[in-house]
Amino acid sequence: MKTPLSDFLQKYSSENKVRFHMPGHKGKNITGTEEFDITEVDGADVLYSASGVIKESMANAAALFGTAKTLYSTEGSSLSIRAMVYLLKLYALSKGEKPEILAFRNAHKSFITACALMNTEITWLYARENKGITCCDIDPEEIKEYLEKKDKLPTALYVTSPDYLGNMADIKGLSELCREKGIILAVDNAHGAYLNFLSENQHPIYLGADICCDSAHKTLPVLTGGGYLHISEKSPLLFREKAEYALSLFASTSPSYLILRSLDLANGLLGSDYGDKLFSFIERVERLKEFLVEKGYSFVGNEPLKLTFETKKYGYKGTEFADYLLSQNIVCEFSDEDYTVIMITPLNSEEELARLKKALSVFPPKEKLTDKPPRITSPQRIIPLGECIYMTTEKISTEMAVGRICGTVNVSCPPAVPIVIAGERIGEREKDLLIYYGVKEIEVITE
């Protein structure tokens, strides 16, 4: 597959032009990449009104992913999520309806802040089983029962899949349900860009989602910040017509050409034999996982490129487990009290997998830990989300926060899944949950 944007940057660099334009480094290598780091000079195209090499590159990406339109983000999935929320609200308003998004509580904080800024109502759904803040069980039949009890259907169902622990929802079942009910299915697929290239395609667009975002940089060979906004052929025409505008509302007017170049180069790689390489690599990961299960390790999630250890079954908190691996010079993606997450891609070498296997082969099990996180709560909303984010707040000890109203989205990244959200009252259970996840201080609305 052609890489028109990268080809342009290569040509521009080789012509030794005098750069009396931004950026200030003028193409002189300091980090080693400056020669390809340019601004929107003649021929370089403009990201959110593309008509040249960027447009061609994004069309190549759309062909790879089988979408009606795929647009680049140089600000990760966070930008695409804001654009999705804008498009969902615009769609509802175009039908003379008040926008409402049905979402599971493990949504990324960028979704919540987007809804706050755009004054869009969220109706929360909660998990059946208590597996922590990062995951939710999503059963199409349960959602169908819920929708059938509602007097008014929501604008959209918003799903995070895969979640941070590697749990993948039944997107096909959810898309069929949403199609039947006439609501939009929007998916935060930040962790699953590679799902399109499995031997059995598991990408949300392929499975029927109307719109979704991918963080290309999380699982594909793309620089940090590289992402996609995908729009399905089955989605409302308004999405395709307004997508660039939606992104431009929240995006920087100085997108990184280094990130754009990496997205363009990824097209060339993905359009070759990447699927075959991915297939054989996943087989190796499965063999590693089988070996570790035999050694007594336990896993959650069904995403093929994540190893999510249920560490307490092996006798360790997730943070202790990650600390041991760090002592072996192995850095994990994420850990908390209950889990340690390792993200793997085909760019991890055989030697690196062998080092992981060796480190875990000699790590001794201990007595199983049986404590569980406090159950995820459904806090009482006191102040509308869109109002309280502008209110004066103060920071207090979480121990002293019972009865107070949360003033911010309280969470670190990773996993960026809020425990309590601005405008919700903090009760005893919410306090316990915050403390369990290490939140010692919290912003509350000033009384």
C-alpha cells in the first residue's frame, strides 16, 4: 500500500529547502526526527480539511479498516471521543431530541469530560460482577430488557471494548440490538486497533458499530498520540459530513507531522503481511499463556494481546507483582491491588517473551489472597455534570469526604476510569472505594 504522506516528507527533507516557517528547530536534528517535523507547507496538506497527501493516506486507512471514513487524530483517542460525543449530540438535536448516552461505568475520563463540556446526559449502567473499576460485563439481553422498560430510548449506547483488563464485549450482539432499537452504537476501541487484522476480524466497525475510536499507538507500530476516528457505512450520513468539523473543534491547529507520518507508514505495514505475522505471534502468546497457567498463574480477559494476571490467586497484590517484574527489568502496562496488565505486540521479540517466561518461571507462589475490592457503587447525582465542573472546589482528605459532593473526575491515568464523578455525592462506600484505589485526597465542591 502507498504511503503518500511519508513520501512527501522524505522528498521535502531531501530537497534541503531553507525553512523560513515553523517549527523553530528548522529541520536541524536535535532528537533525530526534526527533518520530518514540518508545518502545513505547500503540498503537505491540512489535517482537518485534507485534499492532498493526508486525504489519500486516510483513504488508505479507511480501505484497510473497511469504513465509510477513517480520520487521523494526533491527540490519541481522547480527541476522537470528544468528536464522537459532539456527533452524537448533533445527531440527537437534528431529530429534535434531547441527547442521552447510555454508558457503562468503566468509561474513560475523556468521555465524561466531553459530556460535561457539551452538557450531554449520561445514564450509567453497572457490572453484574464485582471485578473492579476497569471492567463491566455487557450482556445484550440485559440491555435489551433495560431498553424495553424505558419510555424514551437513548441517543446511543457507548461501550468500552476491549477494556483495560482485556475483556471484549459482544459487539456483534450489541450492534444488532442497537440496529433493532434505532439507536447508535459508539465504541471506545482505544485498546483494539489490531483487532481488524486478526484471522477472524473482531474490530467494532466490522462487527456492526456505527462509530468508534482506536488508539493506533497502543497496539500498532505508531507514535504516541496517533489514533483513528472510524465511521461505518451504516452510520447516519451526518457523521460522515461533520466528522472533520467535529475533530477540528477540539484539536490542535498544529498537528504533529511525525505522528501523521507514523500513521501513514503503518498503512504500508498493515497492508502487507501483517495479518499473517499477527496470527503466528498470537499462537506464541497463547503457548506462553498455557505454560504460565500450568505454573499456577490465573488470567482474566479474552483479548489476545493482553496478559492480565489475577495476581491475588498467586498470592500477591497486583502492585507487588509488577514490582517483582520491574526488579527483573520488565515494565508492565498497569497494575492495581488486584491485577497486573502486560500488553504485547508482534514487535516484542522472542528474546523479550523468553525473559518474561523466565522471570515468571522462578517467581514463587504464596498463599492465595482473598480480599476483594469494595463493590462499584451508583452514587447519587446532586448537581448536573455540565454545571458542577465550573464550580469552586477544595481539596480534602478522602477520609473526611463522606457527604460531600465530588468536584472533579478523580482518577489517574492509567487506567483513567473515574471512581466518583463531579456532581455525585460521596458516601461511605464511595469513600472506601477511593481509598482502596489509593485516592487519599479528593476535590469536592466548596460548601
